[in-house]
Amino acid sequence: MVLDDLGSSLRGTLDKLRGKSRLSEEDIEEIVKEIQRSLLSADVDVSLVMELSDNIKERALEEEPPAGTPARDFVLRIVYEELVDLIGESTDLPLEEQTILLAGLQGSGKTTSAAKMAWWFSTKGLRPAVIQTDTFRPGAYDQAKEMCERAEVDFYGNPDNDDPVEIARNGLEETSEADVHIVDTAGRHALEDDLIDEIEQIEETVDPDKSLLVLDAAIGQGAKDQAQQFDESIGIDGVVITKLDGTAKGGGALTAVDQTDSSIAFLGTGEEVQDVERFEPDGFISRLLGMGDLGQLAERVERAMQQTDIEDDEEWDPEDMLTGQFTLNDMQKQMEAMNNMGPLDQVMDMIPGFGGGIKDQLPDDAMDVTQERMRTFSVIMDSMTETEKEYPKAIGADQIERIARGSGTSEEQVRELLQQYKMMERTIKQFQGMGSDKEMQRMMQQMQQGGGGGGGGGMGGMGPFG
């Protein structure tokens, strides 16, 4: 994920303080220089880097760490608080009737972001509509229409009209029943005068409640001038950072936020319509520093349960796993829910103790392999009979051969699935037959303590990826 290099660098710098109970001035000087290098490498503007590092140095030298607090934890808290302060609050976007105007250069991800934001508002019980006014880029109308269909939100555009201002005006009228209007504008390869004139006319016509600047996470140092010019033209209330699933450095987006004196509204984390997050600064920086983000994790779990139709499935109840037989149907439901949570590397970042250092130690392709393995298991189970899924222990050599042939997989992969099932079944049985409620509560507390600390405990064994 974008900014991973920054996060890894900062964590590596702070790890040099492990074992120290007190900080010398030399320690702080060295740490601050390392932090400066990390931020500059991530394309954060030089003036911001100096301001941030000066604040960290001043606080580390002058503040007295709480009794018993290791030096690393003390500096980590300061870095966390200063980074959160740098980014500021999340852009204020109330869940009520409003019009949002999107601006940005061509290729920044405006059209995709418009559909993603509309989908997000729809999950909050509002009726959104996207109005596509881009008459400059070939295919903009078709892309926007297709994305909105996938997001299942209202859409307006007119490929036969080359007047973007008129399209915007008509779009507001045609989608008047919508609660939230998201107006997507055209971009250019550079900030040309005709682009500025066009977006100013659209802004005057739609009178937006919020104007958001959409920035590719890879923009780098160019973000400063771009943000300044858009801000002078229409006023920027917030920033949408896109393509956070890539390898971009991402520091330019932080610079843009500071330059426009605004805040971050949304993060685009993947290619699917659902790959969008409402930006929360404390959770974002917490993930960056390997401290997890339980708020975002809880939202993804809830969304995954809804998408998996677990809550409406009268024939399947997760609690049955703790009282009765654990079947392959249970396992398949659990895997489907995990897949709906999104890429596993992003999920790991949200779990305290599992992001950061632990993830850094995994091979680069580990998460991709794991997701591919889950997909393969699901295909194999689709080739099984209901009896086989309910009683997997009865599956013999002949059935394994038939299942492999029917699913287009190997017999070895089928056996691997059955082995994974046995391991998960053993884990589930540890919960079955527990005595009193107090006993169960004590066990849950132990797991939470184990998972939140060094990342070695918790319920990792219950996951479908072993």
C-alpha cells in the first residue's frame, strides 16, 4: 500500500530505540535526521519536513516521558501525534443533502472516485447521484456510466452535448430526487486556462457545498502548485487521495492538504467500487506506524458480513460452529466474508500488532498467494456435493479425483483444502464445550491481550488462511 515505505522506514528508525529507557540528545538528533530522510524520500515537501521534525525534536527534548514508558514508545507517541496534527481533521461531509464538486487533472481518478463516493453515501442510507460533465476525454461518459451501474447509484450524462456547464445544469434537474449530487469535471494533462475557465463556470452553476481536489497518490512534489492553483480558482475544501493500492510514495498528497489548508475526505484503496475509505486521521497514521486501525477494521467486517448475506442466511448461523459440527459450508462462508473485506495486506494493517513489522517480514507475494489460495478453495468446494460439504471426513480417494477433475484443480490442492479444514475444525473444537460464561469471557480476554500486543496471539488460527 502507498506510504508503506514511509511507514517501514519510520518503524525501523524507532526500533533503534528498543531497550532504551532514557533518551540522550544524541539519540534524538539521530532519530530526527532519520525521520527527515524518511519523509523526504516519501515526497513530503521540505518545509513541512523541517516543521514536523523540529516539533518532534522539541517535544522529545522538553517533555518528560511518563514513568515506566520505554523510550521507543515515548517517541512513537510524539511522532503519531505530530503526524495526526499535520494532516488535521477529516473533511466535514455531513450525511445530509449536499452537492460535491470534484476537480483534478486528467488521470487523477476523478471519475472512479465519483462512483466510489456515491457508493459510500448509499451505504449510509442516502440516495446519491453522479453527474458526468467531462466532454474533453473520450470514453469519460461510458466509464462513468459503467462505474455507477456497478455502484448501483443514479447517473446523469449526455454524450451528445459538448457543453459541460449545460450538462451540469440539466443533471441537477434530472436527478433532483437525489440527496447527494457528485459532479465530476473534466481534467487536462496540465492546468490550462480553458480548464480553469470551465471548472469556474461549472462551480458557479452547481454552487457546491464542498469542492474536493482529487490527487493521484503518486503526484509527488507537483501537488503543491496544482493544489494552490485549484484552490485559488474554486476553493478547495478537501482532498481525495486515489490509487493507494500502488507503490507511490504519497507524500505529495500530504503536501497538498497543507497547501490548501484543507483536509482529506476519502482514500481510494483499490480498483473496485467498494475500495474506498472515509479518511480518519488517527486510524490512518496508526496504520502507518504499525499500530492498527480497529475502527476501519470493524467497518470492513460489518460490510463483509452484509455482502456475504450472512445476516440474512436463515440456514447458516456462525454461532452454530461453537455448538455443533463444523462443516465445509461454514468454512466457505468464512472465506467469502474474508474475501469481501478486501486485500489481506490492507486488513492486516488494521489489526494491532499484525501490520507494520510483522507484515514487513513476509515475502512480497505472500498476500497475493494467500488470496489466490482462498479463491482456489472456493472453486473446489463449488464442485462438491452438499453431502460432501456437510461430511468432509467421508471424502475418499475416488471423490478427491472427481472433485479435482470437476473443479479444474489438482488432487493435491483438494487434499490441501481438506487439511486446512481439519486444522480449522480443531481450532473450533477448542471453543466447544466450554464451561461457564465466565470461563468463555476469560478466554476471550486472553486472546484479545495476545492479539493486541506482539501480534502472535489472537484468533489468527481461525482465519481461512491458516
